[in-house]
Amino acid sequence: MLARMWLQAGHEVVVVTAVPGPETYEGARVVRQWSPAILAGAARWADVSVANGYSRAAVIAAQLMGKPIAILHQGYQLISSDGLGFRGRQFHDFAFRKDLALAWHESPRVALKAFANRTFDEFIRRAGRRVLHVVPSRHGCRRLRLPDAVVMYQPCNPEVIDALDGEPPSPGERDAAYRHGPVRFFGRLVFEKGVDDLINAFADIAHEEEVLRSANPLVLEIFGEGPERAALERLARQRGIASRVEFRGFLRGAELVRAARTASVVVIPSRWEEPGATIAVEMFMADAAVIASATGAPGEIFHGHGRLFRNRNVDDLTLALKAHFADGPVYPSPRRDEPWALEHIRSASAQVLERALSKY
């Protein structure tokens, strides 16, 4: 997505990645191998390097070549050794001592590596030469303590952008979705996404459907794959709602937009503080009714445009689901000038290159 935007703006783009595939992408040359020498050569050639995700190796290569680099942060590596805010399913909430204590619990070697990474990362955060920090939300800017960072929200997938060009749902279609549509989740099935919290909250209301809505049984549809799937299926059986929970694969493009618009509500139940969350941007632009965790980018995007609940609080999520069915859906009201709208993301992507070049 970034390569496409920069190519359309007239820049020459070379992508260095370890992911196999073709050697070109829409006019960009793609180097599909990774080594320190290759990174150093790419940094020497380029006017600006861009690390899509924090890469210590890319930062070192650019620094050695005396070239600027823009770091597009997708996590919290600068303030936590794991980049997520938790280890072994225990949240340290970015507290340095607790972070290292959890790392030590894994092994002294892990703790030593964590300490070394934190020391290096703090140096880059405070005094990295020719380093431009780019964060995917205002929340990320505050959490990473980078007041001068460029804020560039994560763009929708191009296929979703194309699908959004169609007509939005009519009032009648919205009402039918609210009354008869399922509760839906889209995303990876991993611990930090909080899908088990959603299943527990759904179980708490599933047997109250005679109060909440009597038209048809309430169903939870989970679109995604990941290592937590077996545990989530087991949890649904334990809560006695296996027949009400359907697991399906990932959706993209027009299918994702259609599923969002025909859901009664889409839930983004993230436990961790999502720094960016492309899915939140996509759901906002699709005009879907959303319940989202409050701390992180989804809460920032859906503040006043959906229902929010406290991260990791199942009771709060249960109340939000009950309010949705008792009081009606809350839809976003896009003005199309939000900082996560496509045109603003394009503008921010140009600013990234301009700001980085100014560091020569």
C-alpha cells in the first residue's frame, strides 16, 4: 500500500523483504532476500529508507551509511522488550521493571537480551540521528513519548478501498442488519485480540435473547485464523454456546465490506492497546456499527462513533453488547476528512518522505 502511494507520487521504490514472490510490484523492484549487507547496500542507494515496522538492523544500516530512515512503528518496541506490553499472557503495561521481571522468568538469557534491546531502543527514541518516527495513531504518539512524530494511520487494504466506492447501506438495509444480522469479529485469532473475552461476553447475553431480540437466535461469527482457534472452540463448548458460534476464514475486499455492513454489530475486543488497527479504519469507512476496546487506536477512531468498553473487561463488553441490542446501534458519521481517511493518509505518506529528507 505504501509502495503504491509513493510510486503514484512519482518516486522510485525498491522493496527489501524476506517474503518470497515476484521481483517487481506495480513498478517497484523487489529484493526478496535479507542480510545486513543487502540492507546496507539499499540504505547507501536510497535517499530515504523506510522500515515498515521497527527494525534495529535497518536503523543501524541507515546510520552507518549516514542516510535518514523513517520508522513506521506498528508496536511498542521503543518502550517494551516484546513490543506488545505483555509476556506469557501477563501484561506488564510497559513498566520497565515488570517487563524485565517477566523476561527473567522466561530465562536469564531472555532478560539480558531484553535489557540490551531496551537500552538501544531508548537511545534511538531520545537521540537517534537522522531518524524520523512515524506512528499509526495519536495514542501511539503519546504512549511512545514521541511528541514530534508524524502520525500516519494505517491505510485500508486497496481491495477494501475499491469496495467502498459503492453505495452505502440504505436505512432499510441498516435496520435489517441490526435486527437480523449476527455479531461479527474480523482478525487474527491470537491472545492479544481478546476473542475469548468476546466469546465470554456473548455467552453472558446469548441466553437473554427473549429480552434482547426475539426475531431469530443470536449468532457470533468469527472471521479469521490463528493459533488460538482450538482453545476458542473449546471455550465456546464449555460456555454451552458452540451451536451459536461459527468460525470462518479471513475475508477481504468486497466480501469484508459486505459482511461488516450486514452484521448487527462488529466487535473489536483487543486486550492490548492496538497502536494502529487497520480493521478499525476499514470498519469506520464501511459505516459499520462497532463496539471497540477503548484504549488504543480503535477507541480513538470510534470515540463518539461507536460503543467503547475498557480493555480486558468482560463485564464492560457484556454491558456494551446489551446496550447495542436494547438501545439500538451506534454508527460512525464519517466526514471523510478524518486523519484516517485515505486522502489524509496519502498526504501523511508524502510528509514522511519530506520530513526524512530534511534530516540529511
